[in-house]
Amino acid sequence: MSLGKAMTVALPHIRVKETAAIVLAALALAVSQAAAQQGGAAAPTPRPKQKKASELIYKQEPPRIFERVLEKSTPANTSIVVSLGKQRAYLLVDGETAIDSPISSGKRAGMTPKGSYKISEKDADHRSSVYGDFVSQRTGKVVRAGVSTKIDSAPSGTVYRGAPMRWFMRLTNDGVGMHTGILPGYPASHGCIRMPDEIAKTFYSKVVIGTPVTVTD
């Protein structure tokens, strides 16, 4: 047997696999270098597709009204509990749930402050003194929408018109309250507690100045 044949026969099977792996790695490196030379750096890994706002909305259970409990409501036995974590508001009569409703609270932590409050004002046709639109004095049409009087100046020829807050029930001195508003399915307000219109109207009809309200997790 010649020396060449002897060496060929003596190569272990594992050495063949190692050689193949080295060859494949070298080929991959060559392809990568060629791509870099032709088109610059290799293309970055694509980012995950950003979800649409509608895909971030979770389904809220509709309001539930327990008429048997609600009809027992009096100014003395009625209270409200708001759960920020559950995004629900509860009208309680003697501690029993009369209404269980979805809400939308402050879009950032702390905007709807937790704590114990009492209804300090009721205004069926309230308008915000901070958030609203600048409208033309001549035509009444909106010139600039979604403004804040804290940071925006009125363009010439316009006046401020506050955002409507029907069935407003004030909780804090700085303007946080409960009222009719849009519920997108997640916390989205500037701090107030938004409710469906008919539910806000019912809450409004059952509470008085001094009704206790607890805002919790």
C-alpha cells in the first residue's frame, strides 16, 4: 500500500465532518465580505412591525346596571369606587354594586390621583377651563383644535372654547372629575374619569355634593 493510500484510509470519520464545517464557514465569510463590498454594510435586522393603535385597544365589558339595587339609592347610602387598574367605576348602594361601568382615566400614572374624595361640584353642561379649541370669533369654526390654555396662545381673531364635559362631578380643586367622554379602551384622559354618557347621567342623578368617592388601583 502506498503512503498516500495509507493516510487516506487512516483519516477518522470525525475529521471529515470538521473539514466540511470549516469549508462551509469559509464560504459564508466570503459571501458576507462580498456583500459588504458591493452594498456597504450588511442590511440591519428588520424591526418588528409596529402595531396600529386599534390593535392596542382591549375590549371593555359594557356597563351593567342592577336595577333592584339602584332603586334603593339615597343620598345617605350611595358612594362611588373607581378602579384604575380595572378601568371600571362602581356606584354602590349600601356597599352593594348598583352600576358597574367601563371608564377611561389619566393616560399617564398619577394623572388621575388615587385617594378618598367627595363630590364638590355638579355641572350638567360643564366645559374645561384648560383643554379645548381656539375658534374664530367671526364664524365660530375651529381654527386650532386640542389646545391647552397652559401652553398655547390664541391666534388673532379667535377665542377659547373649552371641551364639553357633560354631567361633570368634581373630585379635586385642580379640575379632576367624572364626566361623559370617549372611551378608547385604555387610559387616555388628561386626568378626568371618562364615562359613557348615559352612565355619567345616571351617576350624576344619584350623587349629591358630599357623596364619597374612592379612587384606587
